Amino acid sequence: MALTFPQPAHTTKHISLLTHSFAAATFRLAQRSDGVSNGTALWLGGQVLAHYLAQHHRRFAATNPRALELGSGIGFTALALASLGWDVLATDTRNVVQSVLDNNIQANLTALPQSAGSIETRELDWTVPPDSWCWDNPRSVTSLADSPSPGLLQPPFDLIISADTVYSHELVTPLLRTVHALCTSSHSLSQKHPHVLLCVERRDPELVDTLFAEARDTWGFSVDRVPSTKLAKSLDKGGLKWSRSDWEDVEVWKLRLR
């Protein structure tokens, strides 16, 4: 069954094939509701973050801008950012990459406008220490390469994004370690720390507060929340005529390594 979007993601998880418009593009995205992984269906945070980026991505951009997404899921936010002209590396766990992400990216390349950037998919397991990463592996950043492929997307990145990826305390430190490593490696190559956008849904306030306290106090990030009024304007300009109650628990935070 297909559904014409935009509709809030929490109303559509039972649908196996979504038709989702974004700016001048229309994506057809397969999702799964079998419960095998949290990352195989569309989540509300990815929608909100994509439409915030549609209005504000230029402030994070450089010439030939490059971004990395952590926890890309079914690929909507990565495709949206690529459609805005960014080169995007979409990453997730192996199960998500193999079950939905890679197929959705490949299936929607022709839906991207001519002005779009490139888009690649690779596994990035946050539990793997950064000193074990391999940027020349075409399948996984966090596995050694049997056949290295130079020229793949790799640091420096201008922007790191992640949406709806922290739903347990066990994920907080691995995520922040991963983001810190990406910022550090990008800075060592470009002398600039990338911008970081984390989008969360405040289902568990204590968990969200822990995430940003650790980002600030342990990992040395500045932490600033995007005003909800700015998110509301972005959704409205994107044609998402939702009620405030549809997304009021979603927050976008800007982090920058000090």
C-alpha cells in the first residue's frame, strides 16, 4: 500500500511503501514494521530535521558541502539533504543498511534533482572504537577493507546529523564518542569543526537531559537548542500542515566542539 505524504511518521509505520514529497523531489521509501530493528521505519525526528535543513542548510555549508548522517534508517533525511546539493554519507548498523537503507538510496537516485549532491551508504557501528575505523572500506567504516576503495566520502565533513537515534542510556556514550571522533578528524584535515545537529523526541526527559549534559561536560561540545518557533516555521514552509501536537516533543539541538 502506498500513501502520499506528508503525514507524521507515527501514523504510517504500518505502511510498507511510503511516497514522501520533499521540496522538488518525491521519494518512494520501503519500511519494515517487523520489530527487528528500530531503524527500519520512518521516524518523526527525521522528518522535522529534514524540513529544518531545507530552510537553514546554507548556514552550515561550505563549497562542495559534505555531511555524514548517523542512524540513517530508511534514508529519508539523507536523501533530503542530498537533494539540497550536499554530498552525503548515510550510515547505520549492518542490519539496517542491508534490509532497507541501501535499497532505498539506490531506488531513489533517479528521484534526486540534477543539482543534487552524491549519496553513499556504509555501516558505522558506534560501539567500534574510532581508532579501528577504515574510510576506504566501501561497505563499512567500522570494518577493515579487504579491497580498499580510495575516493569514498570521508572526513572532513561540514555537517554531522542524527535524528531519533538515542532511545536508551546505553547509546549515549557510544554516540557522543562517535560524533567527537568525526569532529576531531574533520578538524585535523580542514582546521574547522563541523556543525552537529541532533534531533531527539523527548519521550524520556531524563535520558535527553543526560545526553546533552554529557555532550557538554564530558566531550566538550557547546550545546544550543533550536527554538521551537523556528521548527514550526520550517514545517509550515515545507507544506507540513500538522497540528502542534503532532510534533511538539521533537527538539533539534546544535552542537559544536569547543
